[in-house]
Amino acid sequence: MRLSEPFAPSYYVDSAERAGGCARAPLHGEHEADVAVVGGGIAGCSAALHLAQRGYRVALIEAREIGYGASGRSGGQTIFGLATSQQSLIGQVGRDDARRLFQLSVEGLSLLQSLIGEHRIDCDYRPNHVHAAVKPRQVGELAAWERELRVEYGYDGVALLDRDQLRAHVTSDRYLAGLLDPRSGHLHPLKYTRGLSIAAESAGARIFENSQVLRYTAGAQPRVDCAAGVVRCKHLIFCGGAYLGPVAPKIARRILGVGTYIVATEPLAPERARALLPSNAAVADMNWILDYFRLSADHRLLFGGRVSYSAIEPRQLAVSMRKRLLQVFPSLGDVAVQRAWGGYLDITMSRAPNFGRLADNVYYLQGFSGHGLVLTALGGKLVAEAVAGTAERFDVFTRIPHRDFPGGALLRRPALMLAMLYYRLRDLF
Ligand SMILES: Cc1cc2nc3c(=O)[nH]c(=O)nc-3n(C[C@H](O)[C@H](O)[C@H](O)COP(=O)(O)OP(=O)(O)OC[C@H]3O[C@@H](n4cnc5c(N)ncnc54)[C@H](O)[C@@H]3O)c2cc1C
């Protein structure tokens, strides 16, 4: 959505150099490829990389620049699981597929590590992640979750922390308990996305930037049209997330773009930063409209939260986010916020990801619902497997049932606002 907006200043844009050779030309004229990939976020770059590694001729077409969407703006938290709970997944797909989906998310954590290692992606990766309880009821929920992970899913290594133990990771009085996972962590998402795009190019993929796909035609030889060029291909993959817009209305109805926001403080003295988050863990609280935060490599606090359905003016945004940040770390009253930015999440009705096919040779990956950093790269790998003829793992995701947002184009946003109001109220108790 709003592909016309410029790539707003953010801590990520400031700190990820766009290497001179990295900007790519727009699509001009007629091109042929085995696979065309629409969208240069993590999902599209990962799909392009894994397909090129298999020997396919790949054309990746990005409307603005690589990482322009959610992938270059996110909180950078790399976390196991899906945005929806395992219990809810069991209700949707049954126990066996719910288990497979969980295991695939854990594979996603290892894939992320191996992509960073193999392609030497310098993206400030750090291990450790904490889910933190704000409300007394959430303490019990964390304990039940830890048991479920260990007993039902064999995901051991996570540690339940009481209030005192949690202070070794987050020195805030706001939290009552935590769940620490050393296999989850955090990274610089724009550096990671650009790193993946460079890896895809090194493997042979061609990347076109500033080339919005305006329409596509299905068939034995699908075709995508941009303003000044065309790609004909054998397989087509849509990875446009919340930004895809009207090109493929059938899948656009399954997701809603919801704005969420992050601020970056000025750099803190290293010891002051360490005093806030001694193990350098990323933290997400357990509320529906959650606060999430972590330190950057240069010791800033990156603090995210809020949701909205329209663009918020950055000054107002910085002020309101600062208030939230001070509720967590009141000692930062003298610290300035230097950057504030937002991006759009592609949420589904159930908050489970939405992978599928529009035709036998037209695939899509979307609906990561704010939990996409790990699953996007995995989705790219799975769709490459499917194109190559082995779709079992991709189809574990396609079996998740999805519904369109009710209310059509005009009413679905107000309907979601009402639903969000309900969850906002729930966060109060
Ligand atoms: C502020 C924020 C914080 C977040 N924090 C976290 C977090 O901490 N942890 C986590 O797991 N997830 C987080 N997420 C979610 C995560 O960032 C996304 O799930 C993930 O990046 C989605 O990647 P993607 O490749 O599917 O889509 P995107 O990164 O959105 O990429 C889609 C790309 O497609 C391009 N595009 C769209 N339409 C067209 C077209 N017609 N033609 C050509 N190109 C097109 C866009 O320009 C864009 O670059 C966050 C998201 C936001 C916005």
C-alpha cells in the first residue's frame, strides 16, 4: 500500500549503507525468465536466492528499492513460532499439521543463521529474546506456554524467569515474569534484506528496482507488466505483503495493512545501554498491542509499538512513543528520540500466514501478521521447493484455511477497528 510514499528516514536507512553497486536499474523492454518474483522484501529475496541456487533464471521485480516494505523497517526480532497460538492452529489444521508448522518455524531460525553465515551478511545479529508478562494473568500464560513448548513440541532450552531472574535481562519494574529463548534473537532487518538480495544476485538472479508491477496475466506463460517493461515467465511468485495493492485483488482481500511504529533514541553510553538490557536480549511484551524493544549495535534503544489504520504525523508519533518508552524505562527521561518511522503489517483474520496458488504456476506468500522475520525466508525456500516440484512442505502452509476480511473494500477497515478496540480493552486487564 502507498507505494508512492518515499522510503522515510529511519535508524535503519541511516545505518545500512546502500553500497554503490547495489542500486539496480528499472525494468525496461521485454525479458524472459523461468521465474518472476514480485516484491523485494525478505520473502521475495529468499525465493529469488533459493531458485537461482537451483539453476532457475530469476527476475525479481521491486516497486521501489530492496527492503522498502516491512522488511526494511521492522523491529528486527527473530522469534520461533507463528503470530497465532499453537492451540488456535490445532483448531484450524489439526494436531499433526500444527506440529509441522511449529517445526518449520524452528527450521526457519536455523535457516536464518545459515543464510547469514553462508552469505556473510553483516546484519548485527545477536541471540536472546524475552517474552515479558505485564499482567498477572500473563504470568500463568507464560508458564503454560513454556510447558507446551517443552512437552508438546520438544522445544527445550527456553527458560521461565520470575520477576527477579528477569532483571538479569530487562531492568524494568514493569514486567512480572519472562520467557527467555536463546535461539531467538534480533538483527538489523534492512542490512539482512539487502544482504539476501546481494546473495540472490551472486547466485544469478536479476533484480529490477523502481519497477512497480501494474498487472499480470496468468496462463502457461504468465506475464507481468510494469510501466516500461514486461517479463514473461514459467512461474510467478507474489511477495508484495501489505504493499501489493490492486495487482491481485483475490489475495489482497485476505490481508489488511495495519501501521505499526518504531522510535530510535540517540546513542547511549555503552554501559548505560547494557544496564537496561544486560544480556542484549530483544523483548516483546504479552499484550495484543504490544511494546517491543532492543538495543542497536551502536547502543540506541529501538522501541516499537502502537498500531493505526492511517499514517501518523512523525512528530506526534515520536511524542506518544516516547511516553510508552518511559513507562518501561523511566530513567531515560533525558534521552532524545532521534528517529520515528512506521511500516505496514499484512495481517490475516486468523493471524496465521497465507501461502497459496492463484494458478498451478502462480504462487504467493503473505499474511505474516507481524511475525515474519523468520518465516519469510523460510517461505522463500519452501516456494522454491514447490516450483522445483516438491510442494509437501509448502502445502503444509497452504492447508491453513483463510477467510477474506468481511465488509468489502469500504467496510473491512472499520470492522477491523472494532475488533482492535476489543483487544485494546482486553490489554487493560
Ligand atoms: C514496524 C514493523 C515492525 C515489525 N517487527 C517485526 C519483528 O520484530 N519481528 C518479526 O518477525 N516481524 C516483524 N514485522 C513483520 C515483518 O517485518 C514482515 O512480516 C516481513 O518483513 C514481511 O516481508 P515480505 O517480504 O513478505 O514483505 P515486505 O517486506 O513488505 O516486502 C514487500 C515488497 O514488495 C514490493 N511490492 C509491493 N507491490 C509491488 C508491486 N506491485 N510491484 C513490485 N513490487 C511490489 C514492496 O515495495 C515491498 O518492498 C514488523 C513489521 C513492521 C512494519
